[in-house]
Amino acid sequence: MSKQTVYTLGELSALLEVELRGDPTLQIDGLATLKNATVGKLSFLSNPRYVHQLASTQASAVIINSAFSDSCSCAQLLTSNPYVSYAKASQLFAPERADEPGVHPTASVHPSAVLAPQVSIGPHAVIAAGVTIGARTRIGAGCSIGARSSIGEDCTLFANVSVYHDVLIGDRAVLHSSVVIGADGFGFAFDGKQSIKIAQLGGVQIGSDVEIGAGSTIDRGALDDTIIEHGVKIDNHVQIAHNCIIGEHTIICGCSAIAGSTTIGRYCTIGGGVGVIGHLHIADKVMISAMSLVSQSISEPGVYSSGTGLLESKEWKRNIVRFRQLDDMAKRLKELEKLTLGK
């Protein structure tokens, strides 16, 4: 069944479970920003920085917190968390994908693979021996699913996703284009002359309701599996190395890199461009700001940052000279303290 393209405000209020202030018969045909909305559009205010746009918006209705209700002259959907309500509304207006159940004639499916009802296999996809794919899962064009891997129900793999052998993926997972799951971890032993490859004998386990952005990679374990728990959201171009464990509902933003055998707790947020060295443990509910380097374990929840803030280049160059002098300055301070105490 296709989604509606037009909802009344009364329908939206019921579907989003929010309070309506305005005409319940008013028709809404899409979403838009406060600045660019036109008649018939639903907008939202989640960041107080944009409250001034309420006065000029042409939106027919706004998802808004009651604290800002008096600043809004149009119809309102009142909620304590406008951004969450907006997220739910966006799903109502998202276009349906056109994939039809069945196997495209150009796809290659091994006879031992098990496909549940209403699975869709796109053009030139390759499904290897022993693979199982759950009901209503959609495998996009050019995807490759390696031997003995299992993908749950209602998953979506966009074009050119590569899932290696012995990978387990739960239900409702979304893997965007060019994701690679289960490639070898970066393991080598140096014998004094050359690097000897360590065979990566583990796999990857991915829970349900996980989304992985385009171009991201999750390496298989060396012995034990790499584990991504339920509800984890991973942005584009993220690297997760072998034997990492990422806790439930953690968010990892774009271009971050997590080195091997690191455990990240539940409900963490890892900002964009963060680097985490290997063999660390990060507690639950830790937030790490963008471009930080995590070089030691974090045992308590909280917000953590590293690096230097942005400065004008000339000022930054002067400060970096001082950074190099800090050790010498600390030693001189200790000497001065000794002299002072001695007197």
C-alpha cells in the first residue's frame, strides 16, 4: 500500500501523538523549512536560533514546543520534542521505493541460498552459498552477499553494498551504497624483515535497527567477532576496525575512525572526524566532540573534547610555538618553586 501524499492536520496530530492547535481539516502536502515553506507545507522549530523566522514563515502549520507558541501565528502541532516529531513526520512523507519482490534476471543466487517471501534481489547482485535473507528485505543492484551470511527481515541494502562471508545482520537494517561489512581487519606481525598477515578468522554481528552510511567499513574480527549492537547509527565514511564492540543506540558521525579492540558503550555520540586508538573502553552516555583524538579510556559519562579551537592562522602559529615550550616552562616553574620554598 502506497503512502498518502496529503494529510489533514487532524490526521497528523493523531499519527504523531501531539496536540493540535488550529483547523483539523487543513491539508498538508509536504515538509519544508520555516524560511522556504509555502502554503500547504508543515515546518518545525527545534532550534531557538530560528525563532525569528516564525513571524515570516508561510507554512500552514509548525511543529513547535509550547514555550514558543505565542510567537507563531499559524496552526501548530505542540510537542515537548519537536525534532523527534519532525523525524516521525518525515517518514510519513518519504516516497516509497519501487523495488518489486523477486530476483532480477541478471542476479546470481546460489541454489543453497534461502530467500524468505517478498525478498527483492536487484540487477547484477550476487548471493553466495548458504546465505539466508529475511522477509521483505531488499538487496540493491550490484550488491554482493558472501557465503553463510545472514540478513534479517525488512532490511534495505542500497546499490553496491559488499557483505563478506559469515556476517550476521539483524532486522530493519539500512546499509547505504558502497558499505563494506566483513573485510579483513588490519592485522600483521613484523618478523624483522617483513609483515606477516594474521588471518582474520572472526566475523561481524550487526543488531537490528542499525543504519550505516555510504562508504563506511566494518572489519571482521581476528578471532572473536566485531559487534555492532541494536539501534546503532553510523554516518558516511566511518571506519570500525576488527573486534570493536559498539553499544546499543550509539551514534558515530562522519569520517570517524575506531581502532581495533575498542569497546564503546551505549547511547554515546562520537562527533565527526573523531579518532579513537585501539584497546580502549568508553563508558555509556559519553559524548566526544568533533575532531577529537581519544587516546585513553573514558570511565565516566560526560562530554569530552581534545585539540585546539579555531584561531586566525597568525595567532595559531604563535600559540603552537608556546606549546613546544610548555615542558621547558614547567621545569623552570618547578625550579622557581623549589627556590621559593627554600627561602
